[in-house]
Amino acid sequence: QVQLVESGGGSVQPGGSLRLSCTASVDTYISYCMAWFRQAPGKEREGVARINRNGFTLYADSVKGRFTISKDNAKNTLYLQMNSLKPEDTAMYYCAADPFGSGGTCRGWGYFGYWGQGTQVTVSS
């Protein structure tokens, strides 16, 4: 069973930065399609950023230019660098994996079947 463990959340002031990490228990999974989602209280979960096997990335419009997704296959770790944080970025952030896309491609936001437990990010002055 794949386990995804997030870390790096916390509280930060607007304009600050955080880096989230997600480590996969199955080393091959990190080399496939991985993503970060978030869910704020009272809102639906939304995809924030995803990265495929070849390093191609896709971002939600709300985070473009501020967030960067990356991964280190040797460390089985996915990252989300978050800069210029805003109060509306406050949410629980989840790491997710879709290991079944052909050739490590990302099939879409609805295909992520493996999830971490989440890490809380709070942006407030």
C-alpha cells in the first residue's frame, strides 16, 4: 500500500513563504504523476499543481507565478514551494499520486487515487 506523508505546513504572514514536502513509501510512485491539492473550510478540494514523469507541470490560475512544484526522484520526495502567500491560500494541503497514467502522464485532476493525510497552511497577519 502506498503511503504519502506530507510535512512543512505552518502559519505564516501574508507575503511569506513555505515549502511543503511529500515523501512516498513506494519509490516508483514519485516518478509518475504527482500533485498537490488543497481544501479550505467550507470549500471543495481543488488541484493546485501537478507534475508528470517528465517534469511537465501544470498550475491552477490562482497560484501561477507564486507556487512551484518539483520532485526529487532519488529522495522519493515531492515539493511545493509557496511564495507570496495570501490569506486565501489558507487550507489543508494534500499530496496525491496517479501512478497509472501511460508513460507517467497525468490523466487529469480526477484520477488521483492515493492521498496523504494533509498538512495545514495558515496565512494570517
